[in-house]
Amino acid sequence: MKLIRVMTALFVGLGLSACAMSDTATRNTPPGNELIAAPSVPALKVNRVIVDVPQSLEVSEANRYFPAGDIVWREDPLGDRHAQVKAIVEDAMTKGVAGLDGPTTVDLHIQITRFHALTQKARYTTGGVHDVEFNMTLLHPKTGEPLAPSRFVEAGFKAYGGEAAVAAEARGETQKVRITEHLAQVVRTELTDPEGFKAVRLGLLEMFN
């Protein structure tokens, strides 16, 4: 489902009206009317970010290139990986929605379904993919009821390996920093762009703006 449909459902739930421009192709534009506005999305303001990392997600501590499990995270000390992932995602989402100041206030619920950073072995050899997936739901800030169907987001992007990873760390670009900044951009795109975030799987996931 395109985000514009999700936002239309949101406005129905709130009892408001939204005005969306038609997506008219330039080739069909009459002469003299070449400037046609792109589809719009409702302007939002996020009241609260709620991140859920279910305990049912399996954690892997195996130092393999492609370990099994739902959560693979190594940059924090050995401990509660669910809590560590939750903290990373909460920070990212809070940064991503900062400054949104539209007239429609919502709560943003994020449920992580997969969080794969790199193992030590992959980090310092081949590299790979930061494979992060989640369900995103907009909630009524007072009742907690969903305002639109949940949207599944694949937010994977290329992860550095070998010398590139070492150089990135020297610049302060740790896995945590890169994942946080990327997820912040992803959620902001989801909330402001009619097409949402796009990821293309070509062996590895790469981000195309």
C-alpha cells in the first residue's frame, strides 16, 4: 500500500479532510500548464514514539558471516540485546520525527521484526547488509487506536567491511551511528514522501533515493 493511501485512511479516522493533488504525468500536461504538483501527504506531528522489540525475536551471538536469528548486534557489551536494539531504534525514530509540526497529531508505533547488524567476522572481512525490518503504525494519541493499517518497512542498507569499516570507525561512523542516522531518514521519508522509502534487493540491499 502506498503511503498516500495510508494517510487517506488516517484522515478518515480523525474525521478530517485531506486535499491531495492528482498524479498527472508531464507528457499529458496541456501546453502552458507544465507545472503540476506532486501528490501530497497530510502534515503530521508525532506526539510519542513507541518502540516494541518482542522477546519472541531470537538473538544470535554466533560469530558467523550469516548467523541465524532475528537479532544480531555486537557493538554494545554482551547483555540484553532486545533492550539495546530498542534504545537504538527509539533514538533513531525520535531524531527522524523531530521538527515535524503538522496539524495532525499521532503516536508512532514501531515493532521491530528483524535487526541484523554485522558479526565481528563479517565486519572486518566481507561487509554485508544492515538488515532492519519493522512494522510502522500510526495511533490516535488519546485512544491508542490505529488510524491506518500497519505498514511493513524494509530498511536495509549496505554495511561496510574490511578496510572500509576500519576507516569508518576512525571517522566516528560506527555501526550504531550509521544505523541510527539511516533509520531516522527512513522514518522521516515514510511520513513525508507519498512513495515512502524504497529498497531494492540485488543480492544486497542498497538505498536508492
